[in-house]
Amino acid sequence: MIRKIQILALFLPFFLYAEINHIKVINLSENKAVVHWHTHFSTIGKVFYGKFSNRLYNQGISLGYATNHSVILNNMEKGTVYYYYIESTDKKGKIEKTPLFQLKTKGTPDTQLLSLSVVTNQETYFVLQWEANVPIQVSVLYIQYGDSHKKATKFTKPLQKGTIKIDGLAPRTSYYYLLQYKDQSGKVFKDKIKTILTKENNVALHKPVKGTFTKNIKDDKYFQKSSKIINRVTDGKMNYFTGMAVSGNIKKTDQFVIIDLQDDFDIDSIEVFWRALSYSTDYKILISLDNKNWKIVKNKLNAAKGKKMRGEKGDPILYNTIFVHEKARYVKLIASKNQFYNKHEQWNYVQLMEIKVYPKFKKGGDANLAR
């Protein structure tokens, strides 16, 4: 008798364990499947399934407690691999789960574009990354905003995922683009029309600067100090703490900066960005090829008449656009003495966020890519 009890005790954990077993897929078709399994104890079963192993959002449930379970997986796509696992719950609330399994529905899958994203955006090109559920050939239709001539890349070789580069573009320019793709039968599909703005080609970025915008604001605990504050004029940053250059005493004398572009450029336009709480109301832009002979491009500029924007941390900014259409290497800004606005009367300076210089490039207006 004792020996029988010992033997029973040895196998007791096995019988208390529901143990999901005899798993099989039956009645597999193009859009559904039935998963069947067995448990030692009466349980309620669920099957979680989906096309991606980390996103099993769909589920089928077996109704009532049982030891033999059959769950129908509905709304599936033909010729598609699905991942699934089984979850079993006994009457005491104990849950057991199986590892991840997979099945493939019958038939040939319909062609689907699963993802499309811009992975690189530069001055003269951008790169798209795409993925489909079957191998496809991909081409991109694109057109500059305002142009009337569509362009298209060649179709790639059949791939299920890949990248495609659209080159020969103009900097700081808007483009419409549309991904078109064809399956192995030659049927052509088109995605939705999207837009992209190519990266700006600011030739003043990180170029040497000289001038009077070198002030440390000693009484401002938020203003971050730097031994080269004037470099903030061309550092590409536009925020109060690290991207702003402060002038000397504008009540006593004119304030200026000179940027060396380090090469001759056919300049299209110059943009000047001021902090909206402290700016010049009378400044001018000059250009030169030799840093000696200067030509005034625009006089009597008032930042208050410019456009409004926000900096990287929400700082209010005003900016003016000055069109040049001439060749130059040096750009100078001169802010006139006593012609300025400040939020606080005790301030005797103006605050310059950035100066950007753009070389010539083609511009445009509206276009229809869907034709």
C-alpha cells in the first residue's frame, strides 16, 4: 500500500499539469484554419495569431471547459505565413502557453506593400526603404513642386524588400513622389502620392565669422557662456541657450558680422534670423569677393517686417529673406546704431540667431503626379 502511494505521488505533478499536446492544424484554406489540441484537464483555450511574430493581435477562443479543443482562425490572407501560440487556462486560473508556431494559408497571396519610409534625405537626393509581402519590382515617379515634367527611376529587380535612391534633385526644394510597383505577373500598383522637402544647402554653415556679436550676458543665468559666441551665427542652431549670438552696445555704435564662405558662390538668397525679443530695425546686407570692395544688396531692413517662426526650444524668431542673384565669397551684416527693439529697456544689444546663405537652384509651383 505504501509503495502504491509513493508511485502515485511520483506521477501526481504530471496529472496536475494540463500539458497542451497533440497540436495540429486542420481544414487549412485560403482565408482560415482550424487549430486542434488536447489537454489532460478541462481548460479554456485561446489561440493568438498574426502575420508578424511580435504583433499577434488576432485571437480565437474555445467556448467552455474541455480537454479536446478546436479553434477557428478567421480573416486570414491567402498564401501568407501566420504565427500563432496556444494559451490554456484551467478552472483554478493557472495559465500555460506553448512556444510560437507558424502556418501558411493556401493560395497565391495578393500583392501588398507593407512599409515605405524615407531613410536618407540630403541636399540632392533621398532614399526610400520599402518592404512587400511578395517579391516586387519598384520604381519611383517624382516631380518638383511646380514643374510640368515627371521623372521616373528604372524598375528594380524583383525583391521583397530593399532601398531605392532618387538623385539629381535641387536642395531645399519640395517634391511629389509616388512609388509604383509590379508583381511577378506584371500587374502594376501605385501607392499614395507623398511629398518631401530636400535638405537645405546652407553654404554658410560652420563657416568662419568675425564681428561684434561676442557679448556674454553676465546677469542672465540661463544664457550658456562660450569663448566663441560669434560662431553661433553660423552653427546651424536656433535656440536661446546655445544658438544665439549677442551684439555689443548698439546704443553707442553700429554692430556687424562678416562671414567668409571660403569659396565663390552664385548666391540665390540670404536669410537672417533674429530673436523676436531683441532685434535690429535698421540693418543692411553687403557682399564682396575680396573682403575689401563691398556692395550693398539690401538696405533699411527691419526684422519686425519679416516672417515669424519658433526655434528649436520654442523661442520666438523673426527672419528676413534677401534675394541676391550675384556671386560672392563674403557676406556682411551691419546693424545701425540706436535702431533696434528690445523687450527690456535696460538691454543695449541685439540678439542674432543665424545667417544662412543659399546658392542658386531651380524653383517651382504646383504639379499633378497622378496623371
